[in-house]
Amino acid sequence: MTTPPHPLVATAGRLAAEVLAPRAERVDQEGMPASSIEAFARRAAELGARLSGRP
């Protein structure tokens, strides 16, 4: 029997998969584009809002 991941762990995994993974090879070669940093910041803010209980 497998325990499902905590919702915050699942959200963090989706964040990495949706924002970081698609550009990982290019970022390794060229550096992190500003658009990725901005997208990561937006999603991190959403995660922070969930942690604090805000909608």
C-alpha cells in the first residue's frame, strides 16, 4: 500500500514539472531566462497562499 503525497508535495512536484523541467537542458547551457524566474515566483506565491490558508 502506498501513501499518497501530501497536497503541498504534489503541488511542488507539479511546479517543478511544469516550470523547471521543460527548460532544464537549455538553462544548463544558457542560464535561467527571466520568464522562468517570473513564472516560478508566481507559482511559489500561490503555494505560499495555500500554506497560509488564503484563497
